Amino acid sequence: MGRIAVVLLLLPLAGSLVMHLSTCPAHHQRVAQIPPAQARSCSRPQMLSSSTPPPLLTTDTEDFERRIEGFAPTSELCAIRKQIVNVRTEMDLAVDSEDYVSAAMYRDDLRELQGRDPVASAADARAQLERAIEKERYSDAAIFRDYLRVLRRFMPQYQLAGLWKGTYPNHGEELIRVRYDGDTLFATKVTGDEHVPAGEVTFRAELATPCEPDAKGIEMEGDMVGVRVEVVSLSADGAPQQRDVERYHGEGRIAAKGFQHAHYVPGQLFLMDTDVIGFLWLPLGTLVVFNRVPEEEERQGASALDSATLPNLGEIARISDYSS
């Protein structure tokens, strides 16, 4: 079984410093190389009045089902999104230079790439849902609403509900529970500490749109140092291979002892593997890696908690007699 190594770098104005290294077991599939779209013939003139691609989805449910079959595996999505950014940049440059033939080719390539990404389809369905409601086309709105429900099944960021455990600096291992409210993920502490106690949200993230991939992977927060997180897969023989992972903007909670002056600071959620996520408190440069708690272990933990915290029937009777 392979491992994932997470390297957190703080990048000041000069040089870089490795601040943290942690490993956790996880399955891993190598990110596949996405071949460029086939070059299209330019024999006939094509003109663009706009560089914006047409909608991806229609109200044809059979067409929607065919599009679902064309979605790329999760392991390929980061590479596809990099290509989307590059193709969109080239398309915009072609439009600016009035090279509309090339712009049309890039537009078609962009549409093809976006069609493989369920996040792009979800964004399209969300936009069309809003337009349908605005124009009072409620039957169409119902179709796009149902599309969104189906599309969530194909997006890993919506498959994280449940119990997770991670090690907080200076506090040790703690449990969190992940839940959703629409497109917002909330992580609530099950076991807390003197700063953020149990029952309080430790971080939250917006999942509708992933962070766009950038060349350096560096995030800056105001005048603070840059933060870079590198996720590396380690094979059985220990050979490292850098990985691209999905990231989402969020906020992490910090507080003084006794949950005083509690507030949120900018952060990012990292989807490192099916059963491994991480959250980065950007201003602090603190990354906590969480592992999913297996369902069986979660049930056993819940049973142990119930038996440890609930009195037996005899104790209940004695309490009742005393209170009366």
C-alpha cells in the first residue's frame, strides 16, 4: 500500500523552509495524462461574436445521461482543470488579437474539456437554474435542480460526510464530524480542546467551485508569508511522485483559551485521497491532516460513548427517587 506525504512550506521573501511533514496510508492512482483535443479543420471561416462557450446542459435528460457517462475519473480532474485554464487563456488571447478562427477552435476544446468535469456541469446547471427561475420557467428549473442533485454523486467534495480524526498541533488527536448545508461543508469537533471545544465548528469550506490551479501553488494572505502545500505519493519502494489535489476556499476557526475571542481566518480544504483530507489555516501556516474513521469503528466508538455516558436503569431509578 502506498502512502501520502504532505509537505508544508512557508515561503518568506527569501528562501523557503520545510515546516511540517506527516504521512498517512492511502490508496493512490496515478494522475493520467490527458491528451490534447484533436485539431479541428480550419478550412471554412469561423467568426466569434463572443468567446463564451454555449451552455453544456439542456433539458434533454437523455443527453444529460450521456454526458454523465463521459465524466473523467476523479484522478484525472486536476489535470483537466489545468488544461481548462490554459485553453481559456489561449482563447481570450485569440479573441483579443481578433484571430476568431483560432478562438473558435479553443472554444470547442474548452467545451470538450468542461464536459468531462462534473464541477463545470454543476456550475452550468446552477446558472441555468437561476435563469429559469428568473424567467419563470419552473418546469425547466425543476430539471436543472434535479441535475444538480445527481451531479453531486460524481463530485468527491460532496462525499465527505461522517467522522474523521486528525492531530492538532499542541493538542493531539481529535475527532471531527463533517456535514453539509447546501454547498458549504462544516467540520464540527466531536472531541475538543481548551481553545475550540467539542460541539464547535473547527473549519468550513465552500464547495461549488474549486480553487483554480496555478503555476506555483503558492497562496498569499495579505502581508503574510506565502504558503505552499505539496502532496507527494510514496510508492512501495519509497519513490516520491508529486500529486495535484483539489482545493477549496474556506475558513478555519481559532480562539484563545476558554474559547475566548473565537473567529475565523482564511483557509483551504485539500482533498488528498478518498479517505484523507487536510485543512490549512493560512495565516498560521498550520495544516491538519484528517483520516476518515471507518464506519465499523465509528459505530463501536458510538456504542462505547453511550455506555460510558448513559447511566443504567438502576441508576436512572435512583436519580428519579432522589429528585422527587
